[in-house]
Amino acid sequence: MQVVMTNHLTLDGVMQAPGRPDEDTRGGFEHGGWAIPGNDEVMGRVMGEGMTRGGAILLGRRTYEDFHGFWPNQPDNRFTEVLNSATKYVASRTLEEPLEWSNSTLLEGDAADAVEDLRRQGEGSLALLGSGELARSLMARNLIDRYVLMIHPLVLGSGQRLFPDAGPPVPLQLVDSVTTTTGVLIGTYEPRSA
């Protein structure tokens, strides 16, 4: 199974609260919703193509709770049925089974170990959405096979970043790119072999 991370990023690497002002205000973050102006038909098409490929979804606790509070209540959105019906694996130290959102399973033990086991078990993909803390733990173990980064032409100067300051180098190669009408670069990267 291939782990595919999909995230919105600013040019300075911020990934915190792209969708709504109240999405994640940790650390006094006041720029929530910064990615919304970048949405257009091109992004919708590219993200839609990714979702139609199927596969399971991987979420950290904070992203799971945010998605569960939002997506089941969006009946007119084309992504709702896909997200509701997909198998969802959730990494959390505080949640307990049974999880409320349909088709959701709590990963047991260390999240990176559990994801490594999932990678060995089968075919297809495991889509990691948002979930910065989980993403960083998987990057540290070289468990991400593909990065789909929507890089917005915006610098925020503060906020949670995807790539840690003290992290190891992650050599990547660009395998695909699409530019939206709003200037967002959707870059698809894979780890570069040494």
C-alpha cells in the first residue's frame, strides 16, 4: 500500500487551518481559511481525480474530529459520499473505539508502526490528509511514498509548518505539476533515490 500525503501549504510551509478561520487557532493563529481564495475548478478537478481512485484515508485525531464535524453535514458536496464511505484509519492517543464516523478504525499502538504494517498488508493507496503531527512522524520514518502539495502563492510568517526546522533532509523529485487559475501550484513529488 502506498501512503500519499495531500496538503495545502503556503510558500513558507505553513499548513495550519487552510479551510476556515476557526479550524485551528492553536498558538494564537489568526490566519485560518487562507487557502479558500486559491480554490478553483482546476483544483477541484485534480482533487476529484485523486478521490475517485479510491483507497483508504489516514487521519490524525485533530483532523479526524474536524472532518467528522464537517463532511457528514455537506449533502450537496461531491466529496461527501467518498469521504463518508471510505475506510478511515485514525491515529490518536486519546480517542477510543468505537469511532463515530462510519468506516473509521483507530490505529493501535505507535502510529508510525501501524502505518508501516498497513503499507505491507495490501495494494492501493492510503491518503494522508492534513494531520501535521502524524505526517511529520511518518516523514521521519520514510513512510510517505508520494507528496501532493498545493502550494499557495502566499507567505504567512507564522503557523504550524509541515516540514520541521530540525528534521532530516527529504530529497524529492517532481513527478507532476498543475498550475491553477489562482496561481496555486499542485506539485506531486516522490522520494528521490540516493
